Amino acid sequence: MADAEIRFPETYVSGVPVWARRRKRQSGLASALSRVIIALLALFGGMVLGVSLRVGSVTKGGAVIDRWIAKGQVEYTKALEQARASQKS
């Protein structure tokens, strides 16, 4: 019979159960970068899902998103050309 007061040394370190100890978290640039990438992927996935549900299929939703990206690229190149022209003047 086991006594309630007996503690097993392999499960307790410094009087704290092993499962209750805080683990060191990974810190630094790799951790922050991975969090940003995961957040962006989740955001993009949610956007694809929402647009696909709205238009009725994944193919049509992808086409809508492709049009958004193309429009953004056109606007970006226009803004870049305007900035270059204003620097020359």
C-alpha cells in the first residue's frame, strides 16, 4: 500500500511536479518569423475559404483573388512610376 505522503523522486524536481514546470520557449528571430508566417497563412486561408463560399466554388474564388492580386500589382507599378518621376523632377 502506498502512503499519500510518499513522493516519487522521478516525478518531482525541486518540490514541483515535472509536468507543472515551465518550459523555456524558443526566442529570437526564427520564432517571431514563424509566428508571422503562420498568421499570414491562416489569414490567407480564411480569405480563400470566405470568398469560395461566397461565389460558390474554390475555382471561382481563386479567380476572384487572382484579379485582386493583379489589380494590386497594377496599382503598385503606377505608384512606383509616379515616385520615380517625382524624384527626377
